[in-house]
Amino acid sequence: MNRTIKDETVKRYHYDSHKQHSAHLADFVSAYNFGRCLKTLRGLTPYEAICKTWSAEPGRFRSNRLHKAGIKHLAIQRQAKAQHA
């Protein structure tokens, strides 16, 4: 893993600051772990495992109504701004 990180970040990009390097490193590790096939998930990526479980057992997941309400609220605000403009 260390060699992969070094080859994909430090050797490939130039960073102007340590903060920029840390941000890119965090993004890279997150993407790497998210897309990696895991033995414990029978060769699936975490995303594929979640999708498979969602389709097989949707009752295990809860829908947050606030997420949907936020989108509706933004649409109402945009309409109001368009009418006043």
C-alpha cells in the first residue's frame, strides 16, 4: 500500500503546500478503499455490497425525510428568487 500511495501521489504530482498534499492524500486513500474489492465482502467493493443489500433487504435501510425536504426547500427558494428578479 505504501508504494502505491507514493507512486500515485508524491511521484506523480507537485504540491505547493503540505496542506494541499494532505488533502490529495486523503482523497486518494478514500477512493482507493472505496473501490477496492474485499475478501470479507466476497470480492465486492463496499459500494457494490451496499447496493446488493439494498436490493435484497430494503427494510434494513432508513430514509431520512430531511434530505428530501432540503431539496424541496431549495427548489422553493430558487422559484422565489426567480420571481423577484
